[in-house]
Amino acid sequence: MDQSYPQIKPNQEILNYEPTADEKKTKIGKYTIRRLFEGELDEQDNAAINKFIQEAGPFPNPIWTRPQILRFLQANNFKKDQTVQTMQQYEEWIKTLPIIYDQQVEQFLKAGYIYIQGRDHSYRPIIVLNAYKVNFNEMSLEQYLRGLTYFLQVVVNDMMVPGKVENWIILIDLDYKGMIGLHINALKQVMSYLQNNYRSRLYKMFIFNTTMMLNVTWNMAKLFLEEITQQKIIFVKGDVKQLLQCMNKDQIEEKFGGTQVNRVEFWPPSIISSNFKKNI
């Protein structure tokens, strides 16, 4: 990263936050998953890491801390060979960082394809993805991934607090429109890219303003997602009660049922409200 964005960095309230046991590790369907990896790991976690290192290690690259190994183990359902393969792929991807902030990246960020909106009750970053704006007939997949990677690295570097805040929430707006140029093959590659390089970062994804045709597209696209990721995705059809269980109305725009005016400027990133508490 060649720039920093102090306006979205954690304040003292966030730095003092102590997550609950359920926020650290919880059950989703049939899975028990860890959401926060940095800090103290339990006996079960350490046993899984030790077994994996003994069977597949060593891993001399310093990026492979015990929490990071566990992040990849969990994402691969603790399958040894699959975990090793994705770790190798990640090592290659890391070599492409940092993404340089240039005119192409700036144009992407200012166009509002994706932007920071706020934080939820547990201070997780809220990211808005205006999927209806994406058109791969006008922009290459490579250009999209460059801008997306720069943005997500800002979120990881400037908004996360290891051991306290390590996940994000994504709000996807489809605006009742067909995603012209959002080809199924490109969609598959974007989803695979996010899964491979941002392991265990997604807390929940809320999808708004969908259509019957887009539901068909989704049924095809979700085949590329791991089962545990599918269970984190919620389609919002009018009632935003589930959404507001996670975040204060002051943290989201009117189009999502919040109090903030819908944004027309998206970069540099900002958080308008510091009211992260539950709605009364």
C-alpha cells in the first residue's frame, strides 16, 4: 500500500472492544467456524495446526503464522492437499502486491463500483458493492480485479484490528437491473479470486433489489462458492430486519433502509457516523 486513510482507521472505542466468545468462534449450520484468528487459539485449533504442519510442513515463508495457517485450513474444511494447494497459490498472489495507486485505480474507486459505508455493531467494515454498474464489455476483468484488490487491501490494512475485527459485511445492490456484460465466466473468476485471496473474511453478504433473471444467474454462480460461504448470503426482499440486527441505521444509506443519504461520492473512503450501537 502506498497510501493510508486515517479517516477510516479504528478509533479508541474500537481498539478497546472485546469480542464475545461467539464472535470469536461460532456454529453456522453443521460447521463450527472461527471468525477471529489472531490472539489465543484453543486446544482444538492448535491440535489441527500441529497435525497439518507435521504432515505437510514445514512452511518457511514468514507469512505462515499459526493463525494464518488455521485460516486456510478452515477455509478448505481441514483437507490437507487442498489447503497446501491454496497456500501455494496465495504465496504467488502475495507477490503481486502492493497494487499501485494510479489513474486507472483511482477511476475505478471514484466510479462507485465498491465503497466503504460504515461499521456494524461489532465494528466490522460495511462494504457496498454496486454490482449493477459492473460491465465487462467496457472494463477488463484484470482492471476490475486491480481496483478491487487495492480497495480490499485498504480495508484490511486500515480498518481491521487483529483479534478484534477481522471480517467484513458486504451489501450488494443489483438495482433490479440485468447485469449487462457481467458474464458468468467473469463472475466465477471474481468469486474464486475473493475466496482464494481473502480467506474467512466474509461475515455476511446481503443482496438487494434482485430480479427473477438474476436469481437464475445466482443459482449458477453459487455453484462456484463453498457451502459455508453460501450460508452467509442473505437475499433481502423488502424487510430489512435481519440487516438491522447487525448494524445501526445510521451506518447505512436510505436505499438499504438506513438514515444516510445515498452516496454520490465514493472516494476517498469515509465513515459518516460514529453511532455503531444497536437500534433502539
